[in-house]
Amino acid sequence: LFDSPVSATWSSTLPSSIQALKGSCVVIPCSFTFPDSWDSRDSSVAWYQYHFWSYPEIYNSKMPSNVLPAYQGRTEVVGNLQKGNCTLSINPVEKEDAMRYYVWINPDSVNHRFHDVTVQVEVTDVPNQLELSDLGLMTEGDPTQVSCSVLHTCPLSPPILTWNLDGNMAVTVQEYLKGGSWRTESSFSYIPSHKEHGRYLRCTATFPNKQQIYGGINLNIQYPPKNATILIIGNQRLKEGDDATLRCESRGNPPPITYHWFFGPQKAPLKVAGSGPEVKLKDIRRDLDPYHCAAENDVGMGEDSPPTFLNKPVIWPESNCTISRTEEIITCYCVAEGNPPPRIEWNLLNLTIPGEFNSSELQADLNSWEQTIVSILKVPGSNFTQISCKATNQHGISYVALPTIKA
């Protein structure tokens, strides 16, 4: 901050003015030059209020008792005199500190005019405003440097900058500008996510006097379409041979402009669909299930929607009942598939038994895998009769009388 202090003559350098925050500290940069013959071991420094008629001291390194009571314990020279640094700290700043000051080196000497160089301290109740980086339009996944800074004059206790986004490792640095002004800056690498689009990113500065100021921006993040879903328009209880209208809904920024449709287990392109959000299907068939859609915008293609089945549940032909060799136990398997997953019920002896059931004589266990439901029923062999399985979802009901096989 300072050049070499050795010079042919004595001189001092101060900023013409400096702003201080009430309740915080202010560090007034001060430098001086001195002749090479000066012996700094016997040196002393004093700071004065600038008046025409008196010399009120606010700091005296040799005689602290001479300092005005209002400044005692609040002023300190934080510079190294031997290096020509007479920087003064006032902490905490009071409203009455707003006035003009000057420094004097070796007060016993009167051969130089330090009082010709003064600094005006201006005291404010309001901190400087925050400055945030202009993030503009961000793209999901592309790292962006985010920064927040504030100017101040208290490097000994700078403001603390915090963010409202969790999980980010912010780095804070102090930078000296000029005239006693410092910049505290907090920055971190932010990876935009669609989940935070439109969220308010806030930076908070907390000053030594506990005052806080806030600044922020609304995040504008572009991202490919998310959460594609197929809706069935109109009749929800479809059966094979019906017509159906499907709509693909997805959320993106910017909104989707193109839609892609697929059908069948291999996700073959549905050519009749075009590129719009709706498709009209004629004569729907079970072997064309399931249907998928995906949306696309200027950022990219979104993920496929979950499978959509348009037909009532299918009970697999492998479903059957087996009689043990001793004819003591009958074990039945009912495997059904549908979307949404079907509800399974058993019918025997004029009884309706849910797919999961337990009693002293009957036991039904239920397992599931994605859209497939498996129910296993065990009944005593003495109850041998025709056993049926029923699978139900919002699209309809499937009913099968199970064949019986001897083990």
C-alpha cells in the first residue's frame, strides 16, 4: 500500500475523506516520509482533531492520558512507524466522530507542517449496497461463477457474506481499493438445476454493528423438458378396438415445442402421431401397449414418460392351480399386468378373497414388479373346486377360471 518512506523531507499522505459506518470500525490509511537521518526508535505518533484554536488529541502513542475521554480505548495505530505507516483505527465509530483529523510524527518537533494534510471522516448509519454478479440466463448443468461483494472501510472486522443456497462452498476474499476503501467478495461455482428455476438467490452481509443488508436475483435457468406424462383424454375405461386421444404433458424452460411418440415394448416411433402434444389413436390393440412420449425444446430432449397402458388388465396364460401329490394343498398363481397396476381378487366356493389374505384355512400372498402383480393362493385340498382370478384397474376387469394341474 505504501512506497518507500525514506525521503529528503518530512511529509504525510492521507485520503481527503473516508466514509465510516456507525458502530463498525474505520481504518484510515496514513503514510509518511522521513529523512534518512531520522531515528525511529525514539519516535512517537499522535492524531488530532483539526481545529484552528486548539489541538485535541484522539491518539497519542507516548502519552495516552492526553487523549480525549471520548476516544480513549477506541483509537489505535495499526501501522508500522518504522516503515512509514501511521494508519489509524477507530473502533467502534460513533456519530460524533464525523470531523477532520490529521497526524503528527514526533510531536516534539515543530519543523514540519503535518496539519496541512487532513482527512474528513464522514459517518453514516447505512451500509453500502451489495453488488451481485449478473447471471442472466443459465443452462442446467453448466457451472456458473456467482459473486456478491460490498464496499467498506473496516478491514479489521469485515462484513460477513452468506448465501441462502445450501451445499455451496463459497470463498471470501478481501481486496484493498484506494483511499481506505475495501471490497469483501464471496463467490462460488454454482451448477444450475431445474429445481431452482425462479428461486430467489439471496446474499446477506452482516456488519460488525450487527446491521444486515440483503441483495439477490431470481434465477433464470433453461432446461430440457422434465416429468413427461401421458394423459388419456375423454373415456378412461378403454377396451380393445376403441379409439383414444392421448396428450403428452411436460414442463421445461423454454416450454416444449416438439413431441415424440412411441409404442410397444421396443418403443417404436408412432408415425401417425406427428410432433404435437396430442395423438388420436384408432382401434387400439393390446399388442401395441404401452405408449410413451418425450418432449423437446431448444435446450434438448427430455426423458421418456412412464409407460401408459390403454387396455384393461391382462392375466397371463401361465396362471394356474396345482394340486399337491397328497392332495392336501392347492396352490394357485395369478399373474396380472396393467397400468395402473391391477387389483387381484380370488373367487372360490362363492367366496371373494383379496389378493393378500390370511386365515386359518386360506392364505394369499401378494408381490409386485413395476406394472405386474403376482398373487399366490393356498387352500386345503378338501376345498377343491373351480378357482378363478379377477384383475381390475380403471380400464376394466379381466376374469379367468384357472386350470388345475396335478403335481
